[in-house]
Amino acid sequence: MTAHVKAEPVMHRPGTPAWLTELARFCAGLRYEHLPEPVVARTLQVIGDCIAAIAAGAQEPETIALARRMAPTDEATGAAVIGAGRRASLSLAAFLNGTAGTMLELDEGNQFCRGHPGIHVVPAVLAAAGRLKASGRDIITAIALGYEIGARIGIASKLRITMHPHGTWGTVGAAVAVAWLERRDPAGMIETINVASSLGLSTSRRTMLEGGTVRNSFAGFSNQIGLMVSDLVAAGFTGEADGLGTVYGTVIADDWRPEDMVAELGQRWEVARNYFKRHACCRYNHGALDALAEIVSQEGGRIDPAAIERVDVATYIWAAQLAGQEPHNMLAAKFSLPFSIATTIVHGAATVPAFREPARTDEAIRALARRVFVREDPAATAKLPALRPARVTIALKDGRLLEAQAMTNRGDTEDPYTPAEVRQKYFDLSVPVWGQPHAEAIIAAVDALPGATDLSALDTLLAAAPITRT
């Protein structure tokens, strides 16, 4: 029997909510001088981190093939397709860079919004900045603002449990960042937010759990659509009066709290409380890998895989969901806690090569992964979201038990990586792509953005061909 549907006609367009008016005024009125020094410093780190993640991700077979199919020829006036040695239209470059940036699970994130704001914004801004003749300070401001708006939507709502956060609110963040470069007034910002709110993807959480690599394109679409929103608004297209309230309060999310969109606005900056990743896999694995690192350190720096009888991991519910022992591709391996533990033991660290195909098909690693067992610890789940506990117990064949516990992830706000560690990650990812001198030139150009009159110096460097392929 068909359920009765109650008709709710819209007799007139509602007014703009007060919080949205306040938010739009903040967005339109923001200037570089309003950014606290720590926000500028962290935004520069995020830009460098995203560039490195994109460049390294661009070397994967799928991204190489995609760039060659979608951008077969170099567009002299286009934007850099980072790590591919070519240029493409702004829209296409933003898409390809956003996609490459999520390939390796090494893009930064924000634990409070439960997602990855940076990779949804940086490619769109880098693509648009050249055409709009944006200064380095403009680029920093746009990225900090787009990051802020996207992250605040994630904080103000609770995505449905079946949703993946990539490709959702990041679209609004990218659109706002580009709108700021376009110098939209408050009315234009309201329209940008309302139009962009309707253009996020209906993402599935199962893509990551099953290793569906289409998931890596979600952030690419957010960047591409964010650029398109600017054209839609400029052409006169409109959204509903409170698109965010509808979409994130009734469609793809629940528990919409619009007051969180303006709480401490201009005082608390989300980019300044982000996290960086060093393990090249899902963040839910990181607590267990940090505990494993402590065990390995106590054992002198290495544990012989052949000496291990079994490994048990007790952790919170979301990490316990990653219990599959037989990942069928690289993405599935990154979302497998048993494989992540096993390959880290064999390789010594959860590096990019530790998850590529030679490692995934290595029988010694696969055999060890089958001896790693994951279960949910209700006490650990109860500590969410403040903590993300994981206890790792290794039973050796000689009868010894090795055990350690991590309460949170290295790199999180509570236990951040040092600037030197973040910089080292940049070089670990970018040097294999371009070589040491070119990688140094790129990060120097990023550091120099506060005084740069335009993007040209950095853009030229980013368009360079990688040394790893012709």
C-alpha cells in the first residue's frame, strides 16, 4: 500500500535566514589582513600538502590514463594539471587535480567536520587564480575562506551514515572560494551558497569499503562544480532561499544547526585546527598504526613477520568496520586495517609503495593480514569523538605478547605533527615526482605567496613534467 504523501505547497519564496545574511557579509567582507598569522601559516601548509598529495596521486595508473584521455593535448592558456606535465581548461584541471589528490589517502583533513576540506578547495582556487589575476594573498584568503565554509557545513550537520563526506559540502566551500576571488558582494555570496548547496553528490560510504575507486573522483567533481557555480550565478541562475538548510537538514543529512555556521565567525578558524596524515591509508587505521609503531620501537625497530602468531586490534566502531583481510585493490587495501597492519610490519612504515599493487599481491603480507583480527571495543567507541582509541596486541610464536594503545591519531589537533614533519611529508611525496631541486622550488614559491603579485611563478612550476614518466 502506498503511503499517503502530504502536499506542502510553496506559496511564496521564503526570506533569507538571518544567519545566512551574516555569513554572506563575512565572506564578502573578508580580507587577507583579517587572517591571524597562525591561519596564514596553516593555510600555506595546506596548500603545500595538497600539491604534494596531488602530484604523487597523479602517478597512479588510473590518473595517468584519465589525464591522457580527458586532456590529450596541452592547452597553453589552461591551468596546470599537477604532476601530469600539461595544462587543461580550468574546469578540467580542477577536476583532475581534485581526483589525484585523494588517490593515496594522504590529503589533510579536519576531525571536527569529519572530512577533508582542503582537497575540495585548493584545486579550484589554483585553477581560477590565474584567469582572475589573483595575488598570493588573494589565493591564501580564498582557500582559508572556502575551507572554513565547507568545514562549518560538516560541523553544523550530520551526514547520513550511508553517505561519504567527499563531494558533498566541499562543493559549497569551493564555490565560495571562487566567488571570493570574483569579488562577489553579500547578495552574490548568498546566491553562490544557495546554488552550490544543490550541487553536491549523493555519495555512498560503501565505495570506500568496497574499494570502488570512483570515490576518488568525488573531490574532483566538487572543485569542478565549484568553478561552474560562479558561472551559473553570473548568468543569473538562482537557488532556493535556504539551500543549506534543506539539503543538510532534510535530504542528505540530519541535525542541522545553522547557529554553528556563524559561531565564533572570524575568531575560530577551521584550517587552524586541521590534521595532516603521514600514513597512506584511511585515518581510521591511524591509531592502530601509531600503537603498532610503539610496539615496533620497543622491539628495536623491527618485528619478523614470520615470528607473529596473530595480531588483535580492539578499536572504535568506525575503525572496526575496516576488518576485511583480503583487499582486492589499492583503495580497498587502504581501508583494510589487517592489510595496513601487515604491510606496515613488512615495509617498516605505511608508505605509498606499501599499498601499491606489488605490496598488495605480496604473499608474505597477505598471509600476515589473514592473521590480523579486528573487533569493536564498546569502551573505545564510547570515547568518540573526543578520542579515537586503538589497542594492538601481537602474539609471537615464542609465547610473548606485545601490546600498546593509542588514544588518538598522530597529526590530530591533540597530537599534531611538527612543521618539520609536515614539510618532510611534502618532500617524501613530491621528490619522486619532480626531483629534489624542483620540489624545493615549488615549496619556496608556496612560502612566498604572501608577497606574490600573481600565481605565475608557482603555476609554471606546477605545470612541469614529472621525472617518473615521459
